[in-house]
Amino acid sequence: MKRVYTIFLALILTVTVAIPATFAADEMLKKMNEILKKGPAERHYQVTADEVYNWMKMKKTDFLVVDVRFPNDYRAGHIPGAINIPYNEMLEPANLNKLPKNKKIVLACYTGQTDNLPLIPLRALGYNALAMSFGNAAWIKGSSGAMNMEKAIKGAATKNYPVVK
């Protein structure tokens, strides 16, 4: 009898934990989907290097630049005032605590690709996250990201990959 009671209790606990967790996951997916749908109307949550630079010149304080590259790359040169949180560590509680919800969070990476990875989760968590178009390649002359982009563009010019129209 004790074994049946233990199994029944375990089943009740499992259902009690699983249903709210499933509901929470469904709610987060719904929120993320709403954010994705608004993307085109919101310029895909992108901001340009020129816009960020103008905010700096105007001494605006309603934004924070977060360099999402790895620490060695950040130390080699970054946007003035930027803090460093690698994109793959962005959602750790200690790092989220560094981000103000009352400011724009401008994410900047190498070429404008990896800064988009934490963008939607951050927006779903209530942050006004934006990605800087083309990342530090648009900011730092001769950056590794810019050189990699140039190499990719030149490489594509020499290929004849199929394209469907």
C-alpha cells in the first residue's frame, strides 16, 4: 500500500510541476512569436552605427551598448562605453542583472550576426534590445569582422552557386 501511495504522490507531483512548466513554455513561445511578427514594422530591431554615434554625440543616456564578442576581441577595441557580455552568456542571471530595462540595449558583435542571437529572448524578457547592423564591422575600421565580410563577398564573386528565381 505504501508503494502505491508513493507512486501516486510522485505522479501528482510530476503533473503539478509539468503543467505549469508547459504553460510557461507555451507563453514564452507566444511572446517570442509576437516579437518576430512585429520585426518588419520595427526595422527588425536594428540600429545603425551612425545612429549610435549620433546618440553619443548628443550625450544621450537612454541606451547601453553591449559588446557580445568574446573578451579578447572586446579588449582589442570596442565602442566607447560598451560593456562586454559574450552572446553565449547573455541569459545568465548575473549578466541579465547588468542590463537596465529602462534603456535601449544595443547589441554589437563582429558582423551583425551573433548580436541577433540573444535579441528575441531579451525582448521577450522585457528588454528593449536592438542589434547594431553589421556590428563592429560598421564601427571599427579594419576589424576582423569587416575583413571576414570582405573575404566572403570576394569569395562569392568567384563562385557560381545556384540561385532560383
